[in-house]
Amino acid sequence: MQGVRVDLISANRLRNMPSTEKIQLILERVREGTIVILESGLSPQEQSELIEMTMMQIKPDQFSGIEIETYPGRTRQGGVLSRFIHQGSPDEGSRLTVIGPANQLTLIQKNKDLLSAWITTG
Amino acid sequence: MGFSQTFSMLLSRLFQKKTLRIGIYGPPNAGKTTLANRITHDWKEVSGNDGKISDIPHETRKALRNENISITGSSGNSITIDIVDTPGVTTKVDYNEFLEFGLCKEEAIKRAREATEGVAEAMHWLREDIDGVVYMMDATEDPFIQVNIMMVGIIESRNLPVVIAANKIDLPDAAPHTIRNAFPQHPVIPVSCLEGMKIDELYDAMIRIFR
């Protein structure tokens, strides 16, 4: 049977996990072709490390990186993007985050109310 | 060396103004190297290292540093900075993209490998070794791309001073106001680094924010 595996990881599971372990967990799954949905997003520091670790794992014809998209949470002061940016701190509310292999996950539409993506089999 | 000389040297080292290391960050093809080259040409007395510019993404694959550049603004204030031109930040690099620009497979794979190494290094530096950021965005593109969202968040979380350059305003479909609306919490300077349009406003903003 053909299909795409989707893992929804709860905020509770990630809450006490060290950043490195969290990033390894995400990248291991994404490299296998799994779409990972995080109930709570990554902190900016973790996002930075995720980009760095992703770059280090890219291999020709095997893994070309990740597509990552964040669902906006509650409105804050500031511009539209500030709703996306201030994430990761438990005090600032959770931000649903979708991460998948770059060759399988394609963003179609993103606005303050909707995150729409197209997923293909690898 | 006497006590007074040693004490004086220690004091001067302690209070010596450090040259700020300013990273030029942004997605690929936003014009980072064009800005770095312009700053170097405008302000460096001895010619610096020019970065190569091309339409192929990830032309800059290794950070290029130009040191001790003194910029003086319209108010007469000045700053001395090291400029670090970094590879375009992305979450994906596929060598097949480079084949479309006429590169052979071997060259494309080499370029992709160098690009990934460069981005990883640039991200590491942002966490460890950068005092301020000029964040470049292409004003003809949607500012809502995830890389912009993540990078501005990362820069804010580090409490780094940042100036956003809304580049390519010389192009007819440039819409720098969309960037300004998206990031009202930061100074956004519409600019054309290629043509030099409003470049003095960018220098003034850099002095104001990084000083």
C-alpha cells in the first residue's frame, strides 16, 4: 500500500526533551519520508540548530533537506509576521509546526488562518 | 614595564571599543553579496575581497569577511565594522536545481555540498560570533517565506540589533511596503544595492542601530 506516514508529536512528549534529541528525532523521521507535525513549535534556538543539522545531513539523491511551515497562533502586537515569529516559549503559546522532506512537502497557501500543503509520496 | 604602564594597558584593553561584526543574512539571491561589495567599495580605503555575483542560487558558499570598514553617515556619526557576507539561508539544497543553470552533475553536486557547509557555518556563527545583522530581503518576493520568519525570530531571540534591507527597489514589481508591514518592529530600508538607490539611508540606519 502506498502512502505517506504522518507523525503528530505532542507538546508533552517534546517538553522535557533536550534540543539536540528533539532535532535528531525530527530529522530521523523526516529523512525516512515521514511528515512530522509538532503540536508545539521549536524555539528560535532550536530552529537555528535544525537548519544547521539539516544542512549537515543533506546528501545527493538521498536527502535534499526539509520543508518547514508554522501555523500562526494567537495575535500579538506588531506585524502580521510577529504572529509566526514569537514562538517556542511555553509562555507565548504553542505554534503548530509541520516539517517534511523538501521533495515531498510543498506549501500551497499560508495566511493567518490557514496553512495548506501538498504531500506526495517519495 | 612598570605597574602604571601595565595598569594603563589593561584599562585600555578593557575599555577598547570592539569592532562590531555585522553579518549580512537572508535567503539566496536577495542581494547580500551586492551589498557587501558596495559597502566595501564605498568605505574601504584599500580594496577588499569582492564576492562573486551570479543568477545561480548559492553563488556565495563560504562566508566572505571584510574587516575594519568605517562608515560615516549624513549626521557625521560613524561606525567601524567587520562585514561578513554569508551564504543564502535555506532549509533545502537540491543539486538538480543547479543542473537547470547548465552545470554538469559533478559541478552541481560540488556546489550543493559547498552550499550546505556554508549555510551550516553561517547559522553557527549567528549563534556565536555576530554582533548585528543586516537582513536582506528581495522586495519583489513574498516576505512571508518560512526562512524569513525563522531567521528574524532567531535574530530577535539573540537580541541582535537588526536592519532589514528591502532590496531590488529598482525593479518594477518591488513592493518594499509589504516587508515594512510584515516587520514593523524593525527598521526596514527600501534600497537597490545594485543601483545604489537609497543606499545612504541604509548606511544611516546601520549607524543608528549598530552604534
